[in-house]
Amino acid sequence: MQEIIARRRRHRTDFMLRLYARTDASVAEFVSAFDIGEELGIEPAEVAKLVGYLEEKGWVMVDDHRSGLLRITAAGIDHVESLPPSEIGPGDPSPEGDAAG
């Protein structure tokens, strides 16, 4: 069970980092959650669960649930920018939008 929890947490963090980078931290830029999930190797069903969680947290706003069109919120930007360096892996985009490593 701990492995499942750890994987889901990592998926959420990776997703938020990618969303932050893809939108250049803009609350006006919409992107496809399923495209981000595909880039990260996350199955569509898991992306749907992940997006539901992120929406409940207030970190994303979903425009179209069917297509997965969403944007990052101000709270989501604050969340990403408050992540400790240990949560941002060497291959993850940095909060400044650059690819690290």
C-alpha cells in the first residue's frame, strides 16, 4: 500500500511541476491534462483521479472534464513555488520554468 501512496504522490507532484512549466505559471493558459499525463507516463484513468484530487485542493481549475482541459490556479502556483528542493527531481522543470539537470 505504501508503494501505491508514494507513486500517487509523485505523480501529483510531477503533474503540478509539468503544468507549472507548460503554462509558464500563467493562470490564463489552458492545457490538456491527458497530454501531460501521457508525457509523464501516467495512464488516463489515473490522470482522471489525479485531476479530481488537484481540483478539490484548488490547485487546478478544469474547463472541460471530458477533454481534460484545465489551467493552474494561483493556489497551484503557490503550491509549486513552495515545494522543497527535495521534491523537485533533477529531470523536473524548476519553478522558474527551466528544465533542471
